[in-house]
Amino acid sequence: MVPVLVLLAASGAAGLGERMAAVAGQTPGRIGAAVLLIETGEHAAWHGRGRFPMQSVYKFPIAMAVLRDVDRGKLALDQPVRIDAAEMVPSTLHSPIRDSHPGGTAMTLAEVLRYAVTESDGTASDVLLRLVGGPARVTAYLEELGVRGVRVVTTEREMSLSEPVQYRNWAQPEEVVALLRLFWQGRGLSAASRARLLEWMTVTGTGPKRIRGLLPQGAPVAHKTGTSNTSHGLTPATNDVGIVTLPDGRHLAIAVFVADSPAGTEAREAAIARIARAAWDWALEQR
């Protein structure tokens, strides 16, 4: 397949696309990336319309859909949510809730959301899908926003049962940065819900060597990672998507997906960090 290099809008976009291509060429596996300067719309992408497994990246649109129901009064952040032992995800998946409360527990919806976004808890994610009415409701919400290249189809538990299932939850990098832009602009959520989700995405400790990895220390990054297990020498998904605040107050939406890679963790995460740094340098050149 011929690599797809998309260079849209103007000056400097070609240079950023070439930098993305260079990183992709040095990293085994499939890389899809998109970068959007939110305030101007300038952007570039590498395999931006390819389909990549999201893994926990999909907790970002799931959280958006749940918070939309909060905004509409269908759910409440302070409502108690019961999580039974049967709802805990298997031990092969990351779940601090399961580890701390294997017999079940109860917490507020706000706590479940925080676990899902900040700690990337698989149990919390599946509980949110139950409360919002299932994966199809999340995809329908995205389509209402005009985002058709992000598909939420299965639960975390379902993904744990068979490796190919994870590919059913896919995203196109260009559509992810479009969603990030809508989110930043306040589309689809109230100001309070947007601020709350941004905070959770900013304080998360996951993926420090990905988008954050090569940026200046202290650069504000609101992001959501996604990572699969490694099987038979291949890692299906090593991802990071988010919004970076530049020193002059402008904002970059970045989405990088590294799929089906035989490379080690360090190399996969370095590819994401290098593309994010290239985007940072390119954006500063656009002033």
C-alpha cells in the first residue's frame, strides 16, 4: 500500500508531513498521525484516513457521551453507581477499581469518570458504557457532532476475550483531531463538563513518554492514551491523542497511533514523542 501523506493548508504543512513520514519510516509497524492547529485550521497528516485500533483512547469519546447525558439531566455526577464483582474486567486488563475492590463497590458517577479517564480503568469504562446505553449510543453521539471516523463498538471485557475484537473500535487520526477541536471549542458539552474532562485529561499520569515525552517541561497537555497487550511479538496499539497548549496560547490537537508493531515499548513511544515534538516546532514556526 502506498503511504498516504496529506498536506493541507499552507506554509510549513509540507515540512511537518515530511517529518511525520520520516518518523514512520524509522518505526516498524503502521503509523497514523494527524496534527491540527486549532486556531487557524492548518494541519497535516500521515495515513490520516487509515483505521487504527483505539484501545483506551476510546475512553475519551465515551466520557464525552456520558457527560452529555449529565448535561441533559439523564445522569448526575453525584449519583451513586453500584459496581458488582461480576462487572470487573479480567486480570489481563488494567483496573485499579478491581484491584482495590474485587468483591464490588459503589462510588459516584464523577468518581467512575475520573477512574476511566485519569487512570484508564477498564472496569470504569465498561460501567460508563452501561450507563450511557452501550457503545452504539457513543458512536451515535459522535455522528451527531459530525465525526464519522471514530467507532465505538465493543466493551473492554469483549476486547479481552479475543485479540481481533480490539480492531472493531477504530479511529481515523484526522477525525480524532477534528473531535478534539470540537471538544476544545465547546461543541457537544456544557462549559462545566468540558472543563471537568479537560482537567482529568491533564492530570492523568499515563503515557509520560508519548505526547509529553519531548515537549518542554511543564507544557500543558490534556490527553488520553491507549495501549494493547503484546502478542506473538506484535503490539496492536500504542496510542496517544490530546491537546497541547503552546507558549503563545494557541492549541495543537495531536493524534498518533502506532499499530501492529514489532518494536519495543521505548521505540513505539519515542515515535509518538517525536511526532508531537515536530508538531510543536512546526506550530511555533507558524507565528
